[in-house]
Amino acid sequence: MAADPLKNIRIVLCAPVHPGNIGAAARAMKTMGLAQLYLVAPERYPDAQAQWRASRASDVLARAIVCACLDEALAGVGFAVACSARSRELAVREVTAREAAVEAASVARTQPVACVFGNETYGLTTVEVNRCQILATIPANPRYSSLNLAAAVQVMAYEMRLAAMSGGASPAQPRQLATFEELEGFYEHLERAMVEAGFFNPQHPKKLMPRLRRLFARARLEQEEVNILRGIVKAFERRKPERMKNEGG
Amino acid sequence: MAADPLKNIRIVLCAPVHPGNIGAAARAMKTMGLAQLYLVAPERYPDAQAQWRASRASDVLARAIVCACLDEALAGVGFAVACSARSRELAVREVTAREAAVEAASVARTQPVACVFGNETYGLTTVEVNRCQILATIPANPRYSSLNLAAAVQVMAYEMRLAAMSGGASPAQPRQLATFEELEGFYEHLERAMVEAGFFNPQHPKKLMPRLRRLFARARLEQEEVNILRGIVKAFERRKPERMKNEGG
């Protein structure tokens, strides 16, 4: 149980291009009491520009963790928020930055939480968004919604500080949410079983897996629930051999 | 009566030092639908750095009004908000950024409103603060509350947009949720299949079905999602006969 949920919230920047933005993001984080910065394949880092823009948040910058891919940055995370200006079809549940912050701060009392930001030019890819449980959008001018990366981090960090400080409605019993790895393991298992059962054709995937991801993301699966679901899938997989044995006996 | 209160809100930067911050402030403003920028005795302006950091908010920058003193920038203003990280004695009434935004947006429906920001190093002077009606502070890390100037403008502009939109638009599209009967049909189907697969024993149900219900209730299943889930269960049910046929042929 973290005394301070802000200590359990990490900021993940996917493929940031400008080192100045990395530094400014570190500063934005520190002003709001966040300290864990993950950089996924940054184009230029470390860099003097990042240092300069970080100002007196150089400690956050110095402890930043550089990852090769997003999955690495999400290891151990119980709740991941994709932060994007664009909404998109078939993505995870979409909420405002403020709503996302309340949920994130609540989970962060017991488990690691990630806020994931996309590249300056392209934002988050659909694959990246679908690794997360919710999509948070910052309400913006529809004619120019392009917040600077560090400015978006500032707004999200600000909302999370307010949510964390307000105490928030902490649930009666904190739920043990499945980690990123456990969820991905379940999705792989389910997909494999559906292929074998002839329900899912990887050659013509349509949108089956993204839809199922969206559904389960909304449910915010607990660890034990993932175990139950995998048990069900496993029972279906095993079905044939067991019946054969019974019928043979 | 302004249709859009945001059109009645000006951002005033007192003695900004770095042109990059002026450009970034212009961008922050435009993303939130603000367009009136006042610069009181800027150290370097115009400047290429300001242009670059403004990105596609160069129109806001181009229309910025340069003033010699704060009084000039506040001409015609009905309500002025001093924005500062520091609270101080003998100042005007002190509120949070969020509370200030609600008041500002309310006044801005009928009269010009100003949000006044201090110099990067020293912030606002007491004289400047006392020109305003309220002092708005952005809740921050007490050990490092030094938001970048443009980042502070971003947070204030964001709060004013939300206040003007009164709570912010909910991005959610109305979803076609499954009916009670559809849900019950799915639960029955799933239970039947699990019994047949040997995963679920109705004699010793434990809490499997209630747990699954709780899980799917949280997801608030859509009609189409129930159809997908039933399709998956059906495919698993069909599995044995199909395999038998193949193996027999």
C-alpha cells in the first residue's frame, strides 16, 4: 500500500524526437511530485537540451529508464492510460484526462500505473493504445488540438496530483489487478485456442482481438479472474482428449 | 454577451525573458481556444525561438500585443487573475487554479478577463498581484513548485477551457449495451459449455458464476460483444464433433 500514489505512477514517452521535450517532461513531472520517467527508444538521449529544459528536475532525468519497446516499459504495471489528443475507433474505453486521473490515482495506491504518451509527430499507434486499459484525451480546441508533448505531460501530471491529493474514493477493498504480462499472456492463450477451435483465422483477423481487448480492458481484470478465464480456455482446449477417454472406457 | 467566453480571456506575460516561452505559451493558448496574448516589456521579442516553439500557433504570436507596463495590458479588463506558484501575505484572495478558472469563465461571458503571469525567475511582484482580483495557485510539489512559464499557461488555459465548456465534453459515443435477456442468455450458454467441458461442476459451484458475472458486469457489455462471446463459446462446443469427423474420415 503506497502512502503516496504519485510514487507509483510512471510516465512513459514513446519514441520522443526532441530531447528538449524529454527535459521539459521531467520538469513537469517533478513539479507535480512524479519521479518515474520511462523513455521508449528516444531519438536523442542523453542530450544537453534535455538537461537544460529539465531545470532543477535533473534528478528525474538522471533516473530515467530507457527501454527498447513499450512492453518493457509496462512490465509490472496494473493499469495503463494511453494519453492522446485523438480519439479512435475500436480503441479502449475513452475518458477525459480528469476522469483518467481519478482512476489512475486510485489504482496507484496499491499497484504501478503508467501514463503513456506518443511521439511528437504521430502520437500513439493503435497497437500502443491497445496495450492500455483506457484512452485519456485532454479536451482541446478542435481546430488545433496539438499540445506540446511536455505540456500534455504537465496537464496529466497536474490532474493526477489533484486526484491523488483529494484522497479520491479509495475502494473499500483494493483489487489486485492483473499485470501487463498476465493480460498479454491471457490474450495469447485465448487467441491460440480460438485459432485451434476454428473460430479465429489469423489470415483474416478482422477486428476480433482488438474488440476482445477492449471488452476485457473495460472490465479491468483482476489477477484471479485472468486465472479463471485461462482455466476455462484450458478446459475447452483439453476437451477432446478427455471425452475420448471417457467414451473409450 | 460573448457566445464563447474563451474569446474574452487574455493571457498577460509580465517581462518574459525567454522568447521560447512566449512561443510555447502561444501554442498552449491556441490548443485551449485562447487567442489574445499580451506581452509586458518582453526581453527578446520578436524572435525566431518564439516562432519555432509556437508551432502552428504563429497566428496567436503574430497578433500579440506588446505593452510597456501591466496597466496597459489590463485596459478594459473586468476581472484579473494573478497566476503564481507562491502564495503571499497581504495579497488578494487566494484560490486554486480550478476555482479561479470557474470565476474567470463566468465573468468572461460578459466582460474581458485577464490571466497574469510573472517573469520566469521572480514571478509576479506584489504590486502586480495587487492589480488583480484574485491570486490563483497551481497545486504543486512543495519541494519543487517551479512550473515552466508556458506549462503554467497550459494548465490555466486548460482549466479555463473546461470551465467555459462547463465540465468538458464527454467524448463517449453512446454505446448499444446488451439487454438483460441477452446477458442472461450468454451466462446460461457459457455455464452450459463449461459444464460440458468439465470445468464447472454445478454440484460444487463455488463462486464461479458470480465472479464471471461481476467481471462482465464491470465491462458493461455491448450487444455485439455478447454475440462475439457466444460465437467463441459455440466454436469451442463444436470442437469435438468436428475433430471426430476429421479423424474418422
